[in-house]
Amino acid sequence: MDLEKLKQWMEMAQKYQNGNFWESIFDQYNNTTEQTHPGNKMPSQPSKTSKRFPLVDIYLTDIQIMVIVELPGLQKEEVQLSISGNKLLVKGVSKQTFVSGSPYLTERQYGEFERLIELPEPADHKDIQAKFEGGLLFVTYKRRYTRHENIPIL
């Protein structure tokens, strides 16, 4: 076994240990299937369309939980929001902006999307407030479990 093959095997084993093995396999597949746009001498950039679209941040304070969902170019009418326990579902349709000319590079995601977000604590739909502003969806709700309570052991 030559040194280069051993090095490749070690890198693959490390990715497997880190939990990134399957992601790297699929990334390799996506990179090898890239095609050149007509008239371009260079292939388009590798598709880095996020497997997790839309992007999400979750913040916890002493009294509330805030979820920020990034939805660039969308209007609130194009987004649907639902909850079941501690699962928040965000779905909608991102429409492509039509610009004359042929694309040179396309990284933005278009079409239907759906993302199931696991929340740190369950919530009821009547406790949730949602606000859409500047391409960001702010979802907030009060925390139910703010402190630990002792449980007697029998």
C-alpha cells in the first residue's frame, strides 16, 4: 500500500469518526456532477445549496426562546409555520427572480422548501408569536421549564 492511499484512508476514517462521512460522500458526488454553463469556459461553482435551508438560529434567555429563520427574498405570505410539541415546521416557496441573460453562477435555492426544527422546549401554538421583518422570521415563546425541580426518590 503506497503512502498516498494510506493518507486517503486515514482522512476517510477521521471523517467517519467525526460523523461527517456521509456528508463528504454526497459532497463528492455533487462536485463530480457539476456542469459547465453554455458559453462559459469555467464550470459553475460546486452546488453548496444548504441541506438545511432555511438557516436558523435559536437563542435561550431566562424567560423565552427565540428562533430566527433566514428567508431572503420571501414575503410573509409565502411562508407557512406550524408546531407540534417541540417540532417547528417552516415551509414555503422561494420564487426565482427572472433576469435576462444566461446564468454564470447560481447558488440560491428556488422552489418549495420545508424544514423541521427541533426546539429546545415544547410549545403550544397559542403561546407562540411570529413576526416577519427584512427577510427574517422571528418566532418567540415563553419558557415553561426555567428551573430544576427536585424529585424525591423512593
